[in-house]
Amino acid sequence: MILEEVRRIEADGTERTTSVRIGSDMSPNVDGRGLLVLPGLIDLHAHLREPGYEESETVATGARAALRGGFTTVCAMANTMPAIDSPGLVAELAARGRDARAARVLPVAAITRGREGKQLADLVELAAAGAVAFSDDGDPVDDARLFRSALEYAHAARRPVMEHVQDRALSGRGVMHEGAVSAALGLPGIPAAAEESAVARDIAIAKLTGARLHLQHVSTAGALELVRHAKADGISVTCEVTPHHLALTDEWVGGSRAFVWEPMRGASPPQTPQKVEDDPQTPRGVPYDSATKVNPPLRTAADVRALWRGLADGTVDAIATDHAPHASFRKDVEYAEAAFGISGIETALAVLLMAVDAGMGELGAVVRALTSGPARVLDMRGPDDLIVVDPALEWTVTAGALASKGKNTPLLGRRLRGKVIAAVVEGEVRYRDETAMQGRAGPPGRIKGAEAIARR
Ligand SMILES: [Zn+2]
């Protein structure tokens, strides 16, 4: 199939109008006006939950969900049960990814055995088995001396260490961002300093070792400022931010469902919890909805704006989803007891396109952070994958609309604009939204009715 007159954006953010071949089938040309063709997106941070938590996600369901979100490559985190800390488990994860024939799955192996933060895993062997990076994500390596060794071995294995930056002595039993909203809701907070002090420590150790350090889901203005200075000093540090930290604020825990660029609306007072209405016109949330519980927590509007500035000036290398699907029994409990995480791989691109529309940032910068940026973090050549996006297509986020087993998103009931309608991985069309593709048959400039008359 050939898409004619389509807007094509490259991994460096440049764009042109052109014809693009999608897959190898010889079906008729399609009018591509109004569509976007992007390189396949690369997600540095997703939880596919297998082995051990198959009720929340499997490699197959996660890799399919990824494709529907436009991610043709996903890095699978190691916090499974057992943790991915042996060459055999790395190879098994990679094999399951290949069998799924959806998004390409790249294994990230654990830094420490069992992710216990006590003893280093054999990083050189894990890299040889196919691990593209190391992370104990969810659990930072608290012991600075052990973290130094991890960076030294990872450096020898020519792989980055991806660290969840959080000082757990400071975050304690916090469940949301510490500030005015947590005080009003009476929930224990996680201060910005818990992230910023950990970022400072990790940057100092990266400087000491000369190894490649990648900071996961950076969420505060102060943390980003530290990264900016470290980069200016020539330290080998990269970082990612998530779509939810680029769009939502801690007000969401109090019931707001307004993106940071929208006026506040629909927030109901904390004392009147009610069922979430599935009404796309007036998205309304309830306070203490555990779908908003995520680590690091949703921060303030000022932090969100600082992340967008970091994206614009190159301080932020990548946008990674931190897709964290959970079975309902882990979320349908008291806020304090609920698991951390948002299922976000299928909504990420739409939210980012809407943010760009609202003037939060440039489309080119967003595309770079989803393609060439993460490729650089992994020190790999970006694959030749392609995705086709209809930026005007509106859809409602419902449990049924998500391919992921994780329905835990505070966007449930929200109307989003922008949808992936095809994804090509390794030259093969592995996802195609038939409904959206229909009605587009026929090259531009020709009226389908007139063509039918001419054929008679
Ligand atoms: Zn994390």
C-alpha cells in the first residue's frame, strides 16, 4: 500500500510531504493527506510483567498494546518474579518477544541479584545474553558503593545503567507529591527532594566512573536542573520523562481531570466521592482515585512546564511511558494500599499530540524524544520501522479500547485526539486499524464516486 501526499516526520524532527510505502502488499494507493508517518517509536521503559505477574500483562499483550500506541520497540523492565537477573531469563524474555510478533522487545536486566540491592548480578554475562541495559527499576540501588560497582561493570559491558532516582529514606511511606494538595487530602507526601538528592548522588557517581548513567522518569524542575548542569559539565548522563508527568498534575489526585494546558474543570470536592462518569463531554474524576497513584508521583504545574522546557533544550533525551499495567485487585483498594503505576503505552502519543496542539512544545522535539533520543541512550541505530498516525481521529479511553491487560489509567472516560492506525515492524505490517483505514482508499484528487461512475 502506498500513502500519497502524507506528512512524514523523520527521527531528527525534520518533515516533508511525500509518498510512503507501507508494507509490501499491492493494495490500491491511499490518500495520505492529514495523516502523519513517523519512525517507529522506541519506549525505554515498560513493564510487561512476565514472568510472574501474568494477570497484569504478558509479553504478548504488552507488545501488542505497544504497537497500538505506536511503539515498535519496547525495553522490558526486570521487576518480574523472578527478576530478570540471569542470562537464561534474558534469553527467555527475548524469545517470548519474538514469538509475540508485535513490537520488538528488548530485555533490560536487573542490576542486583533478585533486585535486592545487595549483590551485583553478572552484568557482563547479562549483556552478552542480550540485555540492552541494567535497571532495578522500582527499587533504587540505595548502597552508593554498590551503585559505583554497577556503573563500572556496566561500563565494561558497554551498557547504560537506568536508575529509578529516589531517596527512600525521604520518600518513606509517601503516596503522592508532597505539597498543598497532599496536605489538603491528608495523604503522606513524597517531596521533590527525595528525587533531587538521589539525582545529585547518581550524577556524582557517574562523574567518578565515567560510565553511562540514564535517569528514569525524572519528574521535578530541580532534578532536571541538575541534569542540565551535569550535561554542561560533560558528564555522561541522559534522562527520560513520562507522558503523564508532561500532562497531569498532583491536582488529579484531588479529582481534577484537566490536562495542565486546560482550565480546571470537573474536580469534585474531596468529601463527596462518586463513581467516575463515563461521559466524554465532561470528564470528571473523584479524589483518591488510585489510578492517579504513580511513582514518581504526579507533580505541580510548574514541574510539568519545566519538563517541557527540558524537552525543548535537549536536557530531556527521551519520553518513556513507564507503562505499568496492574490487575484490578492491586488498584481497587485504599489509596495508601494501591500499587503504583499507570497503564500508559496506548495513550502516550495522543496525549503528547494534544499537548503539542495546545502549544506546550514542538512536534519535532516530541518525535526526536520518541525515536532518535532513546536510540542514542541505547547506543543503537534507530530501526527502519514506521507508524501511521491520524492526528485528528478522536477516541474515548475505555477498558475495552485498551489492548493492555492493565486498565489502570486516570484517562478512562477521557476523549483523546490522535490515533495510530498502522505500525510496520521489520518491513511487516503488524498492526492496522481497518476501520480507520477504510474510506481512505483512492489517491488524492480523485473522487471515489466519480471513479465508480467512470468504471461503469
Ligand atoms: Zn521507576
